[in-house]
Amino acid sequence: MAGPQPGSPSELRVANRERLVRLLRVEGPMTQAALARASGLSPATVSSIVRELRETGRVAPPAGDGGRGALVSLDPGAGVAVGIDFGHSHVRVAVADLAHTVLGEASEPLDVDRAASAGVALAGRLVRRLLGEAGVEPARVVGVGMGVPGPLVRDGGEVGDSSILPGWIGSRPRELMEAELGLPVRVENDANLGALAETAWGAGKGCADLLYVKVASGVGAGVMVGGRLFHGARGTAGELGHLTIDAAGPVCRCGNRGCVEAFAGADAILDPLRLRHGPDLTLRAVVERALAGDQGCRRVIADAGRALGVAIAGACNLLAPERVVVGGELAQAGDVLLARVRSAFRAAALGAVRDTEVLGGVLGERAEVLGAVALVLRESERFVAGPAVPA
């Protein structure tokens, strides 16, 4: 049977229906009035299309009396999304339904020196365990989102040379995970996933142009432009940690001098403190001590904040985002870090961007795995629900 003719009323109807579905996918449950405002369609048209979507099972049955004040959401029961986050020393997995209700979540330590294949096998075991505990058949998985802490070369999908996981350099994580799970996988840099998550649920909600900075073992950035992730020609955009801010500074692990990461990465923070606090000191412990009043830890974190503020100012001078969100493990130090980030940012930013908000992330250590789930839901061609706040 022939489809709608170009320019015909039926073609317009299809386009309007897809517009509403797309809004629900990205924005989450909305009232009919909010759908009308966001789409530019008349309330009558929205009401008619919502009724049609409910009749075809694409939209969940209404709660309560189903009036125009009731929330409209796409059917959460059509499948599940899987998110996987590989960090410097962990792998975290989440399984969520298509209304972003997390059905299961688990984390295991990961040896930083292990090969990619070992990490992929561990993640595979966690995914199968969570699906089994949730009573979900693998056939109901619409896709798998996966984050790795390093640049991904666009042409081949390899992990780049500056990866924090040395055993992953040159590997193709998408192919490895698809072979492990037998499911479609999309891989993103972990900072990009943090940007997606904070835009969907967190401190960047509602921003189309956002700079998300992750500060943990390394320093990376996710850049949202016009509501989409910006990858650059080679897929490696966002390497804020390797922006030089002092050409005579310390040597970075990448081989250059004076990179942001040489001042604000985990080694730069831990090394000055290990003589006093012992060789097993962790970034989490430094944050906890700083919040408890340890002046040495507070000073080292503040120094890292100065370097970050200078780098963020340079990025904002170039990109002029609507908002900056700082996440990652070090961001848990709150204003111990952010106060110095903001002061250094204001000193180095151009007047046109000096008033840009610089906020702390609100999703904590779950940002990247939730971003991996959001990646599946945003890009799946299936009818999926948008970002209700995950429990």
C-alpha cells in the first residue's frame, strides 16, 4: 500500500505524530497543554493525536480521569534499556524500563590494568544477572549504551591513546560488547554520557547548549550543541583535560606539559597528600577529609579548581554555552572546589560569557550509567519514554 502523498493531510498528520513522540521521548511525560506549547500544534490536534497513540498502544493508558491535565507518556512496557559505565576502577550496570524506572543496578571493582576483554566479560555477567533478577528476556532489550573513560576515534571506534584504561587502548569496545551480549551497542565517552544525564535529569535540564566537565581520575568534557552531543570530525571533541594552561608546567601522562589534568587530575591531587595520609589515599577520601575541614586537602582541591576555572573559561570563550556543569568524583567536594572554579572562571572569561552559570552536577557517581541508559532511549527508533527522574 502506498504511503501518504508528499504534502497531503495524511503526511502532515504523520509528521505531527512523530513530533509529539519525539517530544515525549526527549522531555518525558508531559500534559497535553505542555505538548501543545512545545510542539506549536493546537490543543485540539494534540488531543486527537494523543487519543490515536493510546488506541495503538504507543502511549500508556492515562492515569486518573485521563483529562488534559493528566500526564502523557510513551508506553514503558515496550522493552528495556541497558546502561554500562566503565570507570578507572569500576564497572557499573543499570537496567531500566522505557519510562526510565531503574529495574536493577550493580557495580563491581575493575582492575585498571586488565585487558578490555576481561572488563567486557565482567560487564556481560552483570547485565545477564540484572536481566534475570528483573525477569526480563534479552529479546526485550532495545539497546545497550556503554561509556568508556577516554576518546573514541570516530572512523574505527577504537579507544584513543589518552585513555585512562591502558588495557583498552586500540580496542573496539562496541564490537567486543556486542559479541559478549548479542545485542546492539552504542559506545560513548563517559563525559558525553554525563552531559546527557545531567541534561535529562540534572543541573543541565532544559539546556540545549551545555558544557559538562567530569573531574575524577582524569578530566574530560561533554559538549552539547543544539541539544545534541558534539563529537568533532574525529570523534574526540571534549578532551579538556589535555588543554595546555601552563607551557612550563608539569609533564602530563599524555607527554605534553602543563595540561589541565596535570593540575586537576587524580595524581595531581593525591601525590602531594600521600606523604601525610599514606600511599593508599583515594580521591574519595580526599573529598571526605576536605569536607571535614582538613586544610591540606582543601588547599589541593582549591588549586585544582583554579586550573579547571581557567580551562573552562577558555572553552566558554570559544563555545559560549548556556550553562557549565561540573561532575565526577571531585565535584562531590562542593564549594571547596566550585568556589575556586567560579572565581578563576570569572577572571579569565570574556565579558560576554562571564555570567555563564557554573553548577555542580546532581547525579553523582550514577551520572554516566544513567547517561548510557539515556543514550539508548534518545536514539532508539522504537517508541520509548523520555526522562522521568530515575529513583
